[in-house]
Amino acid sequence: MKRKYLYVILMAIFILIGTLSREYGFSEETSIKKSNTNKDDSIEILLRKETFYGSAVLYKNIDSRMSGIAKIEKSFGFLWKVKSNTKLKYLDEGEAFTVIGEHIRNSDEEEQLMIGFQTNDSEMAYVICGPEDNQIEDKLEKVSKEAFVNSNPAYHLTDILDGYALIVQKEYDVINWNFYVFDENDRLIATKIAGTGDAIYVE
């Protein structure tokens, strides 16, 4: 009888280990690998922001040069599991930048919008999300970036680091899908307005 119980316990342990090995990783990178089609991909986390559900990360697949955003939760204190994984598309020729977003809601009805940004243009220094505004660069000329954001809470400013940015906002709204990209001299150089297609350079 004892052998039977021992056998059942061992089988339960093996099943548990098998389930955990398929869905969880000992690092964020490993958990992203498990959620990708090719499990041998080399993953590098480029940007990370802590959220109510765990981590929002922007990562790069070193082998395929693809990048993406992932929602990752920590479980049991030492394991990571990807709850969502969305890839950024390759930049089309002449396209200024590309973005991908994911609207997140948890069981407590808390909301967040996670956005990944990528560009090949080294002049792009920061991106502002917010209401559509044809005079946004004029407003920035009058005050500092910090003062602009503080006096315009509907806008969200994020630095672009080596062509990438990770934006996490408290809730989804269509105005969050208007993007204005500036260089280091606060000059507006590219935009993407909701419903108008790809990002474009400002002439």
C-alpha cells in the first residue's frame, strides 16, 4: 500500500514538473523563449517597467532581429510566466517608426496600456503620446518638457533609448494612440495619428 501511495506521489510530482517546465522559466528571458515559436531563440530584455501585474518588458530576439513586448508575472517567488507576448512588425521602407500596444486588465478591473516603440532613426530622442494636436511643438518651445507634461496630464512622455521605448499608461483611450516624436533639440520630426496609417516624417 505504501508503494502505491509513493507511486502516486511521484507521478504527481513528475506531472507538476512537466507542467511547470512547459509554462514557466527561471528568468524573464527563458519565459519569453517558452512563449515563442522557436524555443532556441536568444532573448535580450531591453526595457522593463514594473506594473500591478508584474513586469512589462520590451525585448529583442537576437537571432531573428524581431522585437516585442511581453506581460510577465512572477509565481512561487522564483518562476516567471508570460501572460501575453506581442511582436513589433518590421519597419517598412520609409516608415519613421513602428508601435504595438496591448490593453491589459486584471481580475480587480485595474487597467493599463502597454506600448512598444521601435525606430531605426538615431535622431529620435523622445516620444509623446496624447491628444491630436497640430501645435504641440509650439507648446514645447514655450516651456520645458517637464513643465509641459505637468501642465498637460493627458500627454505621456518617454525617452527613446537606442531606438526603443516602452510606454505604460494607466488606462486605454484612443488619444493614447497619437504619437509625436522629437529630436534632442525638441524639434518634432515624426508623427503617427490614430486612424491615419503608418508613422510618417514631418516635412
